[in-house]
Amino acid sequence: MKKRELIMVLTTILAVSFLTTGCGREIPVKNGSKVAVSTKGNKFTATEYYEKIKEDNIGTLINMIDHSLFDKKYKTNDEETKEVDGQVNQIRSYSGDSEETFVSIIQQYFGVETEEELREMLSLEYKRNKAVEDYLKDNLKDSEIKKYYNENVFGEVQASHILITIDVKDDATDEEKEDADKEAKKTAEDIIKQLDNGKKFSTLAKKYSKDEANASKGGDLGYFDLSTMVEEFSDAVKKLKVNEYTKEPVKTEFGYHVILKTGEKEKKALKEVKDTIKETLAKQKLDDDKSLYYETLKNVRKKNKITWNDDTLKKAYEEYVEDLIKKAKNS
């Protein structure tokens, strides 16, 4: 019998410990506790069973608690179903067409026996993630939100660029790659010197840029959201004033860029982007501190005023959660 089923059986035994059996016969008593199971010459009470398994199965009990906290608040919807389906399909992709391999994988890595149990586990994790994100969003300080807004939210910008690619063959040696990189960077630096000497950006873009889609337009990219560009490119544009160009080549996965900022629209009001900022900050906090997930779940349970009527269970719970936090900090 699996641990989860054992816990459910235990719950049932304790709930009916003062009732009679269906056939009208009372469950016998041993040392003041109802007998749960008898063998030839031995009787095992519900209390004995409870004491034996409660520490070993604290993870299962926590799952039961979290189901009671999150199942109603975060009802299964299309988004959750899509997420769970995707994870199950990914796990199945590792097992080919072998059901035996699939079962072996979920037993070894997830501690479950069937796809149904796997889906139940993934569903709970999805709901836990939602609960953690909501808690973190609700507890963000206004100063954090305003700081992010001031430093990271921008209106659409207009820019032009000159792209110098790093041209090497697929079978190039490390030395050849390094030489090609230096040559591309030097070309970009020479272009910046020409700009410093009064050359027009559009003229140089038409002559040098390897971005065929925009070179003929003087490198003009039009207006765009900074989030649509690679990070290095966006970071460089953020620092520029309108009609200012980069004084050093900007390297990205595409090569070296010389960038001219030509326009910037007013950014959206804080109230229009506040929800998006809160989501971003919550995810950043979780990325920066892997233990925060477990710390937050602990706080969510505490907020829901869970009462422990058994000191041993409470201690087992606290030790279990602290162990998860410790492992996450060290990972």
C-alpha cells in the first residue's frame, strides 16, 4: 500500500474510532486504543500505527494540507491543464513508446506509480506556484515597484544600427574565430571614428551594415519595444539620449553593433503596467533566491492559521520545511 493511501486509511481509522463496524461488532480495544489490525497472536492499534508512520509521511500530510488550502482558490483551468499536459508529454518523450520506461521514470524521479498520480502531483505544484507568486506580489513594497518602473520601464524607442558580423567557417579553429572577432570589432570601432569625424550614420549603414533588411534604409529599425531586442542591444539603447550613438561597439550573438537612438515615446503610466511589474519582480525574487519558494509556502500556511494538535507532527513539519530551505540555499 502506498504512503498516501496509508495516510488516508489512518485518517479514516481515527475518524471512526468510536463507531461500530458495519456488522454491528465493536472494534476491540488494546491498552486504551482501538485495534486497527489483528494477526494471529497480535493486535496493532491505531495509536501504534499513527506513532510509527507520522514522521515518515509528513510530506504526504503537507500535500493534504496544501490541497485543502489551494484546490478551491486555484481551480483547475485551461492554463493549468495545458501546463500539466506539457510536462507529462515531456516526461513521456524521454521514455519513447515504452510504458514500462515511463513508469520507471516517474517512480524514480517523482515517487509516483501512475500517470494519474503524476498529474495530481503536477497540479498541486502548479497551484503552489500560483500561491507563492500571489503572496510575493501582495507583499511587494510600493518603493520596489516605483524603483523598477523608473529604472526599467520605457516607452517605445526608435533606433538605427550598423551590424558587423563575425564571419568564420563552421570548421574554423579557435584562433581563426578570435581573429575574426577582432577584425569585426575593429571595423565597428573605425565606423565610430568616422561618425566622430562627421560622417552621416545612414551613409555608413548603407556601406557597412550586414543587416540586409535595414541597411538600405540607413539602418533604421523603426519604433520597437526594448523587450523585443536581445538584452545587450536593449541595455545599450536605454543609456543613449535621442540622437546619440554608442561610443563603443555593442557585441551580441549577431556580431558587433553601432547604434544610434533617433526617437523615444513617452512610457505608460505606472498604473497601466503595475500588475506586469509585480509579476516580473516576484519571478525575479524567486530566481535570485531558490529557497524563497519554500519560505513563502511556509508563510502562506502560517497565514492560514494551521493548528498542530500533535507536537511530534509539528516538529516533523518544521524540520521537513527547514531541510527543503537549506537544500535550496545550497543548490
